[in-house]
Amino acid sequence: MDLSDAYANAAHIPGAADFPSRWSEEAEAFRAELAETGRFRSLAYGPGAREALDLFLPEGEAKGLVVFVHGGYWLRFDRSVWSHFAAGPLAQGWAVAMPSYDLCPDVRIADITRQVAVAVSRAAEEVAGPIHLTGHSAGGHLVARMLAPALLPEAVAARIKRVVPISPLSDLRPLMQTDMNEGLRLDAAEAEAESPIFQPAPQVPVTVWVGAAERPVFLDQARWLGEAWGCEVVIDEGLHHFDVIDGLVEADSPLCRAVTGA
């Protein structure tokens, strides 16, 4: 069975082509504003050109660190597109880190998982206190993977207090039946090993967030993770795969409060 259309988001969202350019423009303006006040800087976490993260700092001492990991099916985008989604946690007093990572097919998904673990650890060196993880789509998969045993250094793992995967991919096996797999190169062994539903249920509080107007497979993916981990699944009414993250811009939105635990 070909599941390519089932996992195609843009084809089923009106005006989908306009979202990336709008995100990029808003992100660039946000970075420029914070750079003027010295509250934005970029840090390397590895030797590669994409092994870097942006760190946004609140006014005053940070309550802790939120790490946002972007999506794009592990095939596209980088940290520069999403900066403005740090606005909500920042307004609540949290520092926010946003890493880039290498993309498939240059690397495999397992490699990206390891890169993100290093990025989280690097960001943790810069900001004291609790660490909350959130990510969208493939980024939701990646932050869920951070809860796998022994993936993060013990000292960093102990600081993780809340995880909010947004529209996550929790079972990667169906993606082998999409045309994306030409770039992802998933085989059965990697698909299972990289699927969060097969990890032990974490002790950290997890809230899975998904838009009610998303493709049915993304509602399934959210439900599967909730069932596997016994965690809360929030279905955000009226939102699709591209606007489900909009709540991160507003400090008092339900999504932002879920991320920060406010």
C-alpha cells in the first residue's frame, strides 16, 4: 500500500506554499530584535556546518531551558525558519534553544537522533535549571527519542522535567511505504529502533499535542504514542499540521503553558 498521500501535509492545507516564507520572515525579524539587546547568539555543538543551535535568552535570569526541534520529515528546513516560536517561552522567562541538524539522505535518521542529543547537551551547558523539550512533526519524533534510556548523559537526562511532542511521528514503519523513503532510506530495523512507541514509557511528564484538522495518520501517530506511553494526548480543535505550533508564539496559550508547565 502506498501511503505517500496519507503523509502529505502541504497538499491538503490551503495556502501551504506561503507558510515557509512567512515563517522565515518572522523568524529573521525576531532574531534581529533580540540581537539588538544581546539576547540571541549561535553556538556550535559539532564540527559540521549544520551542527549549530540558536540560543534565545529572556530578560533576567532564566527559569530553565526549552529546546525546540524543528520538523520537515528529516529532509528539509533548519533552525533559521522557526526563531519566532521562541517568543512564548521567552516571555515566561525561559531560555530557548533551537538546533539545526544534518538532513537525509546525507545522513540517516539514527544519526540525526544522536546529533539532537548532543545539541541538547550543549545547550544544557549554557543554561541552568530544568530542561523542557518540544518539537514539531519530525522534531516531535526527535524530542520523544531523547527519552530513550542512555541516549543523553545522565546529568542532562536528570534535568529533563517535561516533554511536549507536537504532531509527532511515533511509529516510523509506515513511512517505508511512502515516496519519501527514497530520501529517508528507512529499513525495517531502523524504523523500529527509531520509533518512540517501542521505547520504555518514560517517567518524565509527556503531553502529546496534535491538531484536530491534521491528516488522519497524524492523529493516529499521536494516539499511538499516548497509548504506548500512557500519557496525555491533546487534540487542538481547528488546527492543521502547519498552524498547530502557532501557540508557541503566545505566552498564555494552552500549548505554551503545556511546554513550560505554567
